[in-house]
Amino acid sequence: MATSGKLIEVRDLKKYYNGEAIKALDGVSVDVNRGDVMVVIGPSGSGKSTFLRSLNLLEQPTSGSIVFEGVDITKKTDAQGKRINIDLHRQKMGMVFQHFNLFPHKTILQNMTMAPIKLKGISPAEANEKAMALLERVGLADRAGAYPIQLSGGQKQRVAIVRALAMEPDVMLFDEPTSALDPEMVGEVLDVMKKLALEGMTMVVVTHEMGFAREVGNRVLFMADGKLLEEGTPDAIFNAPQNPRLQDFLSKVL
Amino acid sequence: MNFSTIGQNIVRLLIKYWDKFLITGLSYTLSLAAITVFFGTIFGALIALMRMSRIPPLRWVSSVYTEIIRGTPMLLQLYLFYFGLPQLLPFLNRQQYACVAIALVCNSAAYVSEIIRSGIQAVDIGQTEAARSLGFSQAQTMRYIVLPQAVKNILPALGNEFIMVTKDTSLASTFFIGDLMTQVLLIKGATYLPIEPLTIAAIIYFLLTFVLSKLVGLLERRLRRGDIR
Ligand SMILES: Nc1ncnc2c1ncn2[C@@H]1O[C@H](COP(=O)(O)OP(=O)(O)O)[C@@H](O)[C@H]1O
Ligand SMILES: [Mg+2]
């Protein structure tokens, strides 16, 4: 897939809590292009999660717009006056959470096939086949019948990734996917994400893994206090940071 | 007080009145408890849905209802329904059993709604977020993801509610409904023996709730095992 065309256009996005007391997002504008691997970094509490969760409206922004594949999903109706069904747009945005959030009452295979069967009307046989192929790719085909509690953290997160992929999304959103993992399991999850990036998947990744940002990202965003303070290629961000807040942040994490 | 006479009296009463205790009394007590829990669960679920609704008036009505029921004595509620209902609904005139059953249902529904609400809210919010991020609607998320997990919290608590209700039905004897406690009062009146019928009823209540709580414990363990599999 070529890096061309805008997939998500974010304009002046704001999210306030308690009136205006907490400005979790304070006017963020950015475009996500098809094929981008956009890595979002910044200190804790800077609004990274709020930004990511706004993209699929898990958080309802206070103001601003998010145009996803040509439709402003923050509005009630589209340009033709048709009601916007956010559930349909979310089907095309996969999301991976820090704490996996697998469904504990379903097997690994069921975790992956439920949404395709119930939401896209795919036959169970076809859904199973596709899910097995995805599990194969992350080396977990033999765990298809297991329940989430029987898996290690790294395995759970790999399942969470392929569960989202089973819906064949156009973009994948990751919120600190390795932060809850034991150190020895971080690599296996990052490897899966790296493979995904190489296949051309559009990704927005909030992470503290600077190695991943440098090696896999094509754009790095630095956020602080709900604002996007600096944006650039990994090379520019890590080797020639401009903003003093970014310089300070990098001196602490690198 | 002489324990051996009491013992002898208990045996005598049991031989003479066993059907009053074990058939009439027990069947009234159990049927009242079953009706209360059955309808209490249905109405409790409705109230819980109202409390979690997006429509503010529904939330207010349901939470005011729950607070009032939980904040007033049950005996008072029984009196109120017993004397008030027939005036509101004339066809309930002289229908003492129905009035008491309705009072018990209304009381239990408030407690059950709290059981259901907290059972649902105990399911990790991350489950809802994951389901919504896949594209499930709010209703689908409730049905396929949240409720199946909430049931594991709710069922054991409902079992305990059944045990509570079984004991609470004894208040119905205030109106001589026919339950176990009513039989105690009747037999006490006929024999002038206060302690012995009470002792018999105590043993029956205890055996009943003991068996029920063992069953609830069994259910709880099975549900917990289901989680690990
Ligand atoms: N539900 C909420 N209510 C109040 N404040 C919140 C809420 N969610 C996030 N915040 C605040 O918004 C800011 C940004 O949070 P977040 O996006 O989680 O930051 P990050 O992911 O970068 O650590 C923080 O100050 C946080 O305390
Ligand atoms: Mg965060």
C-alpha cells in the first residue's frame, strides 16, 4: 500500500473535564495519512490516551472535528444529511488497549470471530478460517480453544491485536500496548506490530518504547499539556529536537 | 422452665400439628418466597435498567423508589400495602395474601435492582470499551459482553436475597397469612405453649436457609470455576 491520501484529519480537537478546569486536549490538529506509522510520545498526563481514544470517539471531544475517510464523525449527520452511525466507522478502526481487554467468557477463537460474525454477517466457517490464519501469523494457532486467563500477557496482547485485525480495519490504534507487560514479553508484541507496519497498515501508536518509535515509525508526535508541541521524522525528533519540553523529555527517557 | 418437659411438648406438638408446620406453613412460606424472588427479580431488573438509563427522569424515579424502600422498615411497608392497596384497587379487598405478596415483591425489587446494578457495574469498563471499539452497539455490548459476565456476580447475590426473603416472609404472619410463623401463632393460641412452637419453627427456618445457602455456595463455586476453565 502506498503512503498517499489522508485517512484521518483532526482539527483543533479539544477535550475538557470539569468545565474548563482540566484541558486533556487543548487544540490538536494533525492528519493521519494512509500507511503512516504515527508514534505519539510525551509525559504521563499529556493527553496521549485522550487523543487516541477521541479518534474512535471512545471519548466525546468537547470541540473540534475528526474527519475519518471523508466523514466528520464528531457530527450527528454527514454532508448528505444522513445520520452518522459511529458503530460502522469504529468497525474500520481497530484498537488495542494497555490491559488487553479480551473477553474472559469467550475462547481465543470466539474473541476473534464474534464481531465479524455478528457485525459483518460473515459465516462462522469463514470467520473461523480467517481467525485461524491470523492466529497462525502471530504463532498462537495452537491456543485457539484456550480462554484468555490461560494465556501470558504477551500472548493476550497478540490475541488482542489479531482480534482487532479480524475486522479488517483501515487503521489500528494502540494505547501503550506493552506498558502492562513483563519486560521479557515486550519484544514479541513489538515484533507483531512491526510486521503489521511493514505490511502497510496505517497505525497510530502511543508508546514509551523509543526504540520502536525510531525504528518503525515514520512520524513522531510529541505531546505535553494537551498540546501537540512538535512533530517530525524519528530522525528529526530524536536527533534534533527543537522544543525545550521535548529536549527535557528525551533527556529523561533515553 | 424444664427442658425435658419442653422436649416432650415439642414431640407432642409435632405429632399433633406436623401437617400445620410442614405442609400448610412451609408451603405458604416457600410459595411467598418464590413469588417474591421471581417477580422481585423481574421488577428489580427493570428498575436497574431505569437506574442506568440515559433518560434522567427514569433515573430519578428509580433511585427515589429504591431509596424509599430501603430507608423504611419492611413491617411498615407491609402495613401500608395491607391497608392501602385495597383502597387503591378495590378488587384486592380481602385479598390479604395478594396484598402481602405485592408488598414483599415491591420491597425485594428494590434490593434486587441494587444487586443487578452493582453486578453490571462490577464488570470492567475495559470490556465495554473493547466491544465498542470493535463496532458493537451499546445494546449488543450489554447483551454479548457485559451481561454474561455480570450474571456471575448477580446469581450468587440473588441466591442470598432468596434466603433473606424466606426469613422476611415471617413478617406476613402479622396478618395471619398462613405461613410458618402464622402456624406458630395459631398453635400457641390453641395450646398456650409459647416456646415449643417457636422452637419447631426456628428449626424448620434454619434447615431451610441452611440448605439454600449450601446451594448458593455450590452455585458460586461452579460459576467461579467457569471463569478459569
Ligand atoms: N475522565 C477524566 N476525568 C477527569 N480528568 C481526566 C479524565 N481522563 C483523563 N483526564 C485527565 O486528562 C489529562 C490527560 O490524560 P491522558 O490522556 O490519560 O494522558 P496520557 O495518556 O498522556 O497519560 C490528565 O491530566 C488526566 O488526569
Ligand atoms: Mg495514557
